[in-house]
Amino acid sequence: MVRMQGTCFTWPLWRLAVAGLLMLLALARGSWAQVADAAGVYGELRAEAWSNGLPVLDLQGDWQPGYRRLQGTQRALASARAEAGAWWQWGEAARLRLGALYRADATAVMSGDAAEVLRLYQQGRDPDQAAAYDAGTRMRHWTGRGLSAQAAVSLRPGWQLTLGLDALSLQRLRALRTTGQVSYLADGSYAYSGQLRDDDSRYQALFMTGPQAQGQGAALSLALQAEPTRWASDADVAAALPTRLRLSVDDAWSRLTWGGVNGHDAVLDSQVQTRDAEGRVEYQAAIQGRYTRRTLVERIPVRSALQLDWQRPSGLWSLQVVTRLGLRQHWASWQGTGVVQPSVGVDPVARAWRAGLAWQGLQLGYTSGLGDGAQRIRGLTLSISCPLWSGSPR
């Protein structure tokens, strides 16, 4: 096992990363062995919060703004990625970049009933009448830092393949699952009948062995880019086709592991009337369970995106569909031309908008929902790329 500045990587994982990247670069007619035509440094920051009804930016609040109840499944995610490093370019044949990485991710999937119970609890209120609710939920939260490697190669004219690897040392990993039913009774009490499983790498109980100091994570991503206009021999057909097509799958394969995690397997089967000072139900005392110790293994939800671009004299027009955790975004966007390039986009389905600005190697973007949707949808992107040389260095 090799340790680098507090970050832990196993030799098999690191060898896999190096072998995969060298194989991709070798596809570029051996150009990886040549002196790079250009090189530079880069930095990226991406943060996103998205849900189909949960006030993901105010989960600890009273849920007054932003909450929209659904009968089906309610989903929410919040993620952040910060990366900085160096890149090398070999003409049109290949591009490689290596950087330090930090990632944080939290997701929640629950029934519409469970979301309604949480809303009432946060507001210290009771339902208007007797009712039974499905309490099914699944939540996951993790943070990690490590290294990121990405290689892009030209397979043939008009086709480009990109492969990325994240190798992570985890600082936090938690998985929470609940099943069962919560009932509000006519006498003002609550009846609980369900199970809870909570595994948390930070949890330590008296007389229990603590978890391993850190977990390990890895994720593979890939993207394929094509130029459809090269396929058409007719000029009119070529003019109608997208200038560029890009399909990306982030975290196509992933694995998060943490050994010796302490957890809590509990059963709640009782009727509760006790309230705290704020009027919320005191259900904790009714929980009966046992402590567990296990190796926690989780996956990162896949993010897929399909984007079509049309380059026109008026600018770059794009259509994009993004899917993650069962949440889908539908974007129609425009980016201007020139030294300073403004951009705007709209998702009419989710009622969200985004705007950005690009200037030389700097790009900045902001996303938000409209109205109370601002509590459900928010995003920020910032990237910078600075070339250190262009052409063969001396």
C-alpha cells in the first residue's frame, strides 16, 4: 500500500489507472511519447443541488419555501467537485491531464409520504386528519479527496474518446435506510411500525472497536464525441446536422468501501404521544435496536448527458438532456461568439435557468430554479485553464 500526503491508494488501483491512460494515449499513433505541443495548468469547481420537490437547500429549515409534494418518489441530490492540476496537449491526437481532487456527494430517495412526514416534523405540525404514510427512504452521503486523471484521444477523424479515473481516500461515508409505516391517530398520537439501518463511518459507541481510519473509493467516467457533419456528403443535409454530438457517462463504474463501520439496526414498533418543547414528536425513546459492525460498500449514482451542438454565425446553439438519480434536466442553450462569450439556457420542464460567461481560459456559470424552485435547483461552475507554453518547449 502506498501513502501520498495522507491519501491512501492500493497498488492494483494505481497500476490500473496508469495502464488505462497509457493504452489510450498509445492509440494516438504513439504521440504520447513525443514532446507535448502545449501544456498548462487548470482548475475547476462544480457544485449542484437538484430535486423534484424537496427544498434541498433548506432541509433543516421549516420547508415553507420550495417544497412540492408528489405522490410518487421524491429525489434530491447535492454534489461538489473541486479539481486542480496540469494538462498536456499533443495536437489533435491526444490530451492528458492530472490533478488533485476533492468530491462531496449527498443523495436522498424517498416516498412522497415520507417527505410529507418530514415536512410536518420540521414544522412541528400534525396532519389535518388521521392518516397512514409510507416511511421508505434511502440516503447516502460521502466525501473524499485524492487524484484525478483524464485522457482524451482521437480515434479517427471526427471521433474522440475520453476516459477519466478518480482515485479517492474517503473522509466520510454514511448510508441510511428506513422501511415501514407511520400513522397519525385521531387522539393526536403517532404509531410507528418500521425498521431503520444507519451505517456511519463517524459513529463510535462505548466498548466498540472504531472503524478504519479512512475508506477508499474509485470511479471511472467516459465520453464519446463525434462530428455528424462529416458523415453527410450532401451540403444541405450537413447544414441540418449537429456540428458536434457528445455522450458522457460520469461514474459509469464506481466503488466506495469503508471497513469496520459501526451501524445501528433498529426496530420501531410503538405508539408515541410525547412532544418536545417545539411540539415535535419524541420518537427516539421508542427505538429498539442493536449495534453492528460491517464493511460498508456503496456506489456513486451514474450521471449521463447527451448534448447536440449547432455552430452558427449567431453563436453556438445546444440541446442537452442530463440524468442522475432518476432526475432529468432538459436544457436549450445559446453561447455567443467573440472574445467575451455570454451564454444563457433554460429548462422549461423543471422551470430553471442558467447563465454564464467565458473569456479566454476562464468560464463562469450559474443555475437556479424560478420562484420557489430556487430552493430546489441551484448550481455553480467555475473553471480556468492557463497555457504555460504552446509549441515544442525549449
